Amino acid sequence: MTKIGILLCCLIFVTGCQVTSGQLRSKAVACEYIDSINDFRGSKPQWNVFGDVTAIKYCRAPRQTQHRFTLKSGYGSSQISNSDVVVFHEITERVFREMMSNNSEFRSLAQSIQVKEISNDGRPTIYALKRGYKYPIAYFVMNDGFPASVSIAWSQVHVGQVKAPSQMSLSEFEAWFLENIRSFKYTGGDYASAFTNEAKKARTQATGQSGPAGSKDLSVFGRWQGISDNFTGHMTSSTATRTGSIVLSLPDQKDRCFGTWKTTSGDFSTQQKPKGIWSVDCESKLKASGEFSAQEPWHGLGEGQDSKARSITFSYKPAS
């Protein structure tokens, strides 16, 4: 597989990622909803070719600008370098598969699913397709803009996951996807659907929730019996739900574990504090699961054990 230049723009834990010596490294970014099209700064990538855009976030990070788009049937992210220090490095198929292993839809197929690459009129694009429950799904990355002075770097990249607009075969969906990804441009997008009263109301309800159910980045610190006395991680919510993602990382990248958490009872609007369950699968094939309890909004404790019956304890709080 030919190498292509991309920025690893992961949607896990609301972080941006970059490649360093072929390994993924996380970098926290602060994101906020754009409530008016007049507040949108920069080019307007045409994510609407894949369906209505229902929300847009602007994310701040050193030397780059990132916008995240919630689609009616998927999501997308566009990131642009705004300085001479470009952080969009090339990756291999192996790293693309590693990106998919961080994605809930593609995690179980990340190492076996067929990966394809197209030149896309000088905008190298790599993608994978799966059938899904009712509708096929595509996950992709695409370089756009122009190569920077550093030959392996690019000025702009788009990462996305999109679902078929209706029931269709995988080959029909691939034809639909390729037609749209080839017509995708970095400017001229129509975001009117993101600022309707219905869309604004949905965002207000999502961000107004209490506890881990709102949209929030959380840092995890804990102890894993016989493994590590100081592992770290992240938790984040899925917008407008009482669930989210969790990643646990051991020191020196010895192992990483990816999974989900879910609130099963309680709410800070009542007398009962939120409680829930969590589970992760690790790159080393270990599995772990347990429970968590919120002490106050965005702060709580978790406990559990791995598949070898070793105890795990951790705390979580808002990421700094």
C-alpha cells in the first residue's frame, strides 16, 4: 500500500492525533459549538455532499484549525495547518488500521477489512467499507490542499465516517461514496441545516445534561494490579446520550485499551448520583470491565478487574 499524507484526526475522546515514528500520540484540543454561520471562520468543506450537517464544532490547537461536523448519518473533521510547522504526516495502511481500531464501528474488523486507496485527482484518499446493520458504512481519510515544503506533509486533511442514505448493496454504496468523495471540495459547503431551530435545540439539550452524559473530555488516572500503578486514560461522552468512549493507556505505550462506558442509573437532577458500567478490549488481548460512580458532575471513581482477575481502580475528572 502506498503511503499517503494525512493528519490523524481521531474522534476518540475529542482529541487530535499525530504520527510520531509510526505510533499514534494524542493531543488534547478544546472544542466548542458554532451557533451561527457568521461565527464560522475559514473555508467551508463540503461535508453536506454526504447529507445534512446538524452541528459544527470549532477546535483550537497550536498551529492548526480544526472543524468537526456532525452529519445526519455520520461525522467528519477537517483540519488545516495555519503555520509553517505542519503536523500532517504520512501514514501507512498499518496506521490507518490502527485508526480504525479506535472506531466503534470498525474496531472488530480493523485488522482484516479490505482497505482501498485512490488518487482522487491528486488528493490521496484511503477508505474501508462495511455492510453495517441496515446501511453500509465508509470510514476514510483524504489529503487536500497542497503538499507543504516538507515532502511528507500536507496542508489540509479530512477524516470521516458516513452511512448510506438508504438501503443499498455494498457495491452501490461504494459507487455513491466515490462519486461524493470525488466531488468534495474544501470550500463552498452549505451548512444551513446546522443552524435550524431544531438543530440548535438538540445541541442545547445535549450540552445542558449533567454528569458524564453531556459533551465533555475527562482525564483518567488509576492503578492496575500487577500491571501499572499509574496508568492514564480519557473518557468522553457521545452527544445527547448517556454513553461514551473510554481509553486506558499504560506507561511507555506498553498496551492500550479501547471501549465504552454507560450510565445505568441516577442523575444529578435527582437525589441519586449517576452510576454505570464500563468495559475495554486491549491490544494485548486482555479484557477488562467494571463499574463507576459519579461523585459530582464530571468527577467520579471507577473499579473493576481484567480477564485475569486483577483489580483495577481509577478516578476521572475534567481534562485540563
